[in-house]
Amino acid sequence: MKQLTIMLFFLGFAITSNPVFSADMQDYGKIWTAWGKEGQTTYIWGFIDGGGHAMITVMNEITASDNRGDKVPKTFYENIRVKTATLYDENKIIDVITNLYKDPANSYIWFKYMVYIARDSLSGKDVSKAILEARKAAIANYELNKKMEGK
């Protein structure tokens, strides 16, 4: 239990850390592998819980603000759910993320992107464009860090 508590502390720190403040490219694939199944499951549960909480908070705020919630099209709520829900069992998502991180070119893709890439892959979508975009984002972040370092 003590080991799990320590792991959760460091996992929480890693999740809340903003990668813009790191001068090196973060090797998320290496971190993902080091966490093992228990750490990966913990991350996915936190990701799902956090996303669900944010979605409910937004929806509650909309409906509480001058009763505007009934004026918002139902497609708005459905779009939020479809864009943020993971839709699949965490073990399936973990397996796909683990396989995606086996490609060294994907190692620098941030976890939050990998979750949705894995979900879309499980849905049968072509994720090649999303992977390329996530790789570009990692490189852009690294280049920004280098500029900030050179101040």
C-alpha cells in the first residue's frame, strides 16, 4: 500500500507537470513502460475521472446560468461526450497505448493525446494523421523549450 501511495504521488506530479518547463523532450513512452500495468491503469482511471468531472461541471454551469441549458442543442452535449469519452475498457486502451509507444517515433507523444489516439484506433478510425499531429506537437513543444532556455 505504501508503494502504491508513493507511486500515486509521483503520478499526480507527472500528470500536473507542464511539459513547457522541461528543456528536454519528455520520453513518455519510457515513462509509460516504467509505470507498468498498475501505474498505467491508475493514469487512465484518473484521466477518465478528470474528464468526466470537467464535462459535468461545464454542463452544470451551462444549465445553471439563467436556465440557458434548455436552449443549448442536444447535439452540443453529445459532441462533448463523443470528444471526451474514452468509450472503451481501460485495459483495451492501455494495450493500444503500449503498442503505440513501441514505435520510437511515438515515444514523445504526450499521454493525453495517446488516450484519444488509442480510443479512435479501437473505433476503427485511421489514426495516422492524429499520430503525425501529436508528433509535431511534441517537436513544437521541444523547440519552444529550447527558445525559452536561450533567454
